[in-house]
Amino acid sequence: MLFEDSAAIIGLLVAMTGIFRADHACMYWMDGAASLIMGLILGGTAIWLAYPQVKRVFVEAESLKVHAATHQRD
């Protein structure tokens, strides 16, 4: 939960910076760039947090296959 919230806060800071730069410095492309950066931050965080869970599911599925194969011989 800490990592999710940290990524969300960083995303908000990036959004605020992008909007500020777009409005005050007339750099309108900064708003779009900030949106892309936010997407990368949040998407990267989601992948980073989901990877151990997905890995565990595949390891458990493989161990079930091995377990079924060894008991099938009996």
C-alpha cells in the first residue's frame, strides 16, 4: 500500500508540474508529457507489484502438475 500511495503522490506532483509549466510558461506540450510520465509511473508500479503474485501462481501451478504426475504413477 505504501508503494501504491507513493506512486500516486509522485503522479500528482508530476501532473501539477506539467499543468503549471503548460499554463505559466506556455509550454503546452508539458501537460501531455506529464500525462505520459504519470502513466509510466503508475503502470510500472502496477507491474512491479503484480510480478511476485504472478510468479507465485505459476510456481504453484507447476508444483501441482508435478504432484499430480507423481501420484498418478502410484
